[in-house]
Amino acid sequence: VGFKSTFLDRRVTFNASAFFTKFDNFQVQSFNNDLRTFVVQNAAKVESKGVEATLNLRPTDGLTINTSASLLDAKYKSFAGAECYLGQPDPSCAVDNTFDAAGMSLPLSPKFTTSVQAIYEFAAIGSVTPFVQANWYHRSSVNYRINRAPGAELGPVDTFGFSGGVNIGDRLRASIFCNNCFNEIIPSNIATDSGEANDDVLTYNQRFGLNSVRQVGLSLRIDY
């Protein structure tokens, strides 16, 4: 449910919506009693609800500001058979290394996210239009594991980006860019090491991708 609106000769656009979703037989990695191992299967119920809003502004000629924000509450309603981490203080973990994750947030589901993008296009010089663009993205803290292992928690993340270049006609754009300009190190995944668990040691491994670090480069886009 929501609404869409425009004001001031379409210089202001504001949209907002609220959502509520229930999932049955959500696919997760859970313990299979027949196989006596953890496998991916339909074994959970999930409830997701939240609010999303976007605000787009054109305060002056050439300047566009796009903003968005969302509040999210995504939790397991039931999930018997979730895998425990080593030393997890749950009585059922001592029985078969599983617990019921009901009430826990889904992995990588931040409570709050927001982004702001500002683009300014200068007066055209013939068919060439110079531009600059800056953006900011914020994400609240997340945990990468279903069992909320303490070492898999990552605090709030803020990244900034910039680009500048020219539009040539309607089909060609050339620019220089910087993504995650302040080099905020963001793992793409954090997992517990099952091999170390065999020696009663809780350790973690992290994976990183191109979006985990600063990127600087040149971009050429052609529409045809």
C-alpha cells in the first residue's frame, strides 16, 4: 500500500509505500534428520515488513537530487533445525548442534538503508554536456549468519562515490568515476570455519569482491 505524488510543476516527486509479506517453506540450510547432515531445503517461515520512500528534487535547472530510505523488519517466524555456532549458549545446541531461529533477523537484512545522489549538468557546449555526480549510501549493521555468530556482525556502512564527464549527443557518455572513494572495507560474506570447529575453535573466514573496496576508473557508455 502506498502513494505517488508530484509537486511544483514536477520539480518534486515523493513516493512512499508500506509492505507486509509472509513466506511459508522458505528455503534455508537446515538439519535433515534422515540424512543426519545440513542440507538446503524448505524448512522455515519468514515474515517481512517495512516502509520505503523516495524523494526526487529538481531545485534548479541542471540539478537533480534523488534520495531513498527504507525501514525493514525481516524475521524467522519458525526455523527448527538451524545450525548452531561453536559455543552458542542455547540448550538445544548441546543436543544435536541445532536450534530454533524463530524471532531472529534474516542474514544481511539491515534495519535501515538510505541513499542520496546529486547530479549537476552544466550548460551544453554544442552537443557536449558536462556533468558531475556524487552519491552517498548508508546501511545499518547486519549479521551474515542465521545463528547471529558474534564474529559475523558488521557495523554500519557508509560509502561515497563520485563521477564526472560529458554527455555527447543522446547516445554517448564518457566519464571518470570513483566508487567507495574512502575505501570502506566491506566483506561480501562472513562464515564460520567448520574445519576449525572440529578442534573446538571458533574461527571465521571473510570473502571480498570488487564492491568490497575502492574502485577508480574510466567509463564509456554507448546507447544504440
